[in-house]
Amino acid sequence: MEQDVPMSERPIVVYTLDEAAVILRVKPSWLERQAAARKVSFTMLGGSYRFTADHLTAIIRQFERCPAD
């Protein structure tokens, strides 16, 4: 089972810009602008933006807003 395999030995899943936008529920154009402006984490592979699960988690946390006390 994959759960029994240490994280360091699992293959890294890489999402395209369009796939990442669907997961984040944002427009691809918004995500592309954020990446181009270096405002969000990404990997550039073959001249295209790519996103890992860690990148998506970082983006979600980056834009998280907590209630005021």
C-alpha cells in the first residue's frame, strides 16, 4: 500500500497550471499571473508552470485570513 511507503520514496505528483487551478478553484489566468509575479510557489519544468501538493498547500496557507480578535 502507498501508505506504507515513506514519503521520501513516493513519486512526486506534479500538476499543470490548469489542474492546479481546478484544485484551488481559481481561474487559471489568476494562478498564472500570481506565478509570473513570483507571488506563489511553483516549479518551472520545460518552460511551463508546475505545482506539487506542497505548492498548493503553501498557496492556500498564504492566502488564508484569520478572524480578528
